[in-house]
Amino acid sequence: MNEHLLSRRQFTARCAAFGLSLPALGAMLAARAAAQDPGTEAAPKPGARTVRLPDGTMVPSLGQGCWHLGQGRHPVAVEQEALRTGISLGMTLLDTSGNYGSGRSEQFLNHVIAGQRERIFLVSKVEGDEVSGDGIARACAASLARLGSEYLDLYLMHWPPPSATFPGMVAAFEQLRAAGKIRAWGVSNFNVGQMEDLFRVPDGHRCATNQVPYSLNNRRIERELLPWCREHNVPVMAYSPLGGDNHLVVGDRTLAQVGSSYGCSAAAVALAWVTRSGSVIAIPESGAPAHVRDNAVALSITLTPQDLQTLDAAFPGPPGAS
Ligand SMILES: NC(=O)c1ccc[n+]([C@@H]2O[C@H](COP(=O)([O-])OP(=O)(O)OC[C@H]3O[C@@H](n4cnc5c(N)ncnc54)[C@H](OP(=O)(O)O)[C@@H]3O)[C@@H](O)[C@H]2O)c1
């Protein structure tokens, strides 16, 4: 029988019959592809999920958050290995901020991206209290110096400043874009009212993403913000996609059950769920190589309608969500 005609469950069952789990098979195929074409292993793999930004740039639907990295949660060498593992498995979008660890996250990334900058989609952030004067340009220059990079792929306003400052904020981002210091800009933690205010400003529609919390146990954006972003072609970048440090979903029984039919972890199922629409990018953070390998499996999982129903029952969405 043609393998393309097998359902994922049938395919998984056959892999199991040959002693292969789906993640093991994925890792094997990735290793084979890398061996055949060295230097291209970090490019999105055929079939791996990507999200299209408004300017046409394609990014992987799964990136890596870097909030606590380089700050002693794990040994530095282990965290470096974790990020490099993720990059080699296609999680080439890295999310940091000028204020993570007072710049230590960006300094840590400097060492990871050195020698492979062009393979990375680098995201950093500026704070709302840096909008006045040339504050955004100065913050960007400081981030670039810490990162050892000539440019950012995406620069985000971390938390919304007052709407009255949006025209100046957008103008500052656009100047950085024209100067080649950033390739795109976006926002974070903006609600629908703030997105509407932003879109009324000249060039406000150039906003490439809104980075907000989204996970199975935090589905609040499904009521208003997610539909608004869909209608206005603004991809959402989901932070804390595993629930965040204090509400992690990785120990959940339902997720583990769904994962068992794919031979993958609960974490991979949670991330496949966050990225299921094709217009949401998830940025899980991990400083542990084994966790990163688990997470990367989400790039190759497509949950079935039955899986989605099971997860809806265990983690109901907000009333009135579409
Ligand atoms: N824009 C904003 O305001 C904002 C706010 C918060 C976060 N963020 C961004 O979003 C990123 C991720 O958010 P987050 O750190 O809050 O939450 P998260 O990614 O949902 O959770 C991170 C936690 O999950 C653990 N973990 C990761 N993979 C795992 C796996 N496969 N199995 C078990 N545990 C696993 C990590 O520990 P290990 O290191 O031990 O794996 C860490 O404790 C941040 O790094 C940051 O870049 C942005």
C-alpha cells in the first residue's frame, strides 16, 4: 500500500511494528537529510509547519524563547547545546528582549548565533518607557551590540505604551527598518483596542505580529484578539505556550494519552495544538536539550479532529470564542 495513503495513526502503528517511534523516525530522516545536504539542516523541512508574516517572510511555527537563558537556571554549556539542538531541528526563530536578565539573555545568544546568524530569525524587544525621543533607536543599538548582530529580523514593543505615543513609536520602527537595523517590527501584549489604535496610525498596518500568552490552559485570546488578528492578517506569536513556569501543562494526563498515539511527549502535543491553525507561532523556552528535542517533534504533528475534541473537553476555551 502507498504510504502516502496511510493515516498518521496507521503510519505510527507501522513505525512501531518496525521498532521506530515517530520522533525517532523524524530524527533519523533529519539526520539523513543533513548528511545529504550539509549546511541546510536548519532550514524549515518540507512538511514542517511554517507561518507567513505579512511581508511574505516564512518563519517556523515553532521557535525558542530565551527569557531565562544565560542566567544560571542550567549550566551555560547545556543551555547552548539546547538552543543549538533546537536550531538544528528547525526551531530557528529565537525570541529575546533587551530587558531579559538585564541584557544577559542577549549576551548569551551572541555566542549561540555567532557563525550562523543568517540561519536565525532573531526577535528582540524594546520597553514602553523607551518610546520618547530617540529611545527606541538607542535601545536597538544596545541590543544589537549585546547580540553581536548587524540587524534584528523582528523588533517588538514589549508592553503597550499609551496610544498617544503610537505615531512616534511606528515612525521610530520605520526609521530603523529603512536604516537596515531591523527587518520588521511588531508588538506584544496589545489588546484589541490597542491594535485598532495602532492600525489607525500611518504605517501601523505594517505590524508583523502581536506576541501574547496562549496555551491550552490560557485560551483567553480566542474570544476577541485571535479573531481580530486573523481578520487583519497579523500572525500571533504565542508566549508561555506550555503554560509558563507556574502553570506548565506538560504533566497533564490527557496530553500524555494523545501523545502516546503519536509516540511523542505531552509537551509536543501542547505545542502542536498551539500552532494548529498555521497562523500562530509558538516560542517555548527550554534550557534542556532533551526537552528541546521533545518540543521539536511538534513541527511534524498534525492533530486529528478527534484529538482536538479530546483536548477541548479537557481544556475548554472561553465562552463566546470562535
Ligand atoms: N512578550 C512577553 O511579555 C513575554 C512574557 C513571557 C514569555 N515570553 C517569551 O516566551 C518564552 C516562553 O515562555 P515561558 O518561559 O513563560 O513559558 P513556557 O515556554 O510555556 O515554559 C517554560 C518552562 O517549560 C519547561 N519546559 C520546556 N519544554 C519542556 C518539555 N518538553 N518538558 C518539560 N518541561 C519543559 C522549561 O524548563 P526547562 O528549561 O527545564 O526545559 C521552563 O520551565 C520566553 O522565553 C520569552 O521568550 C514573552
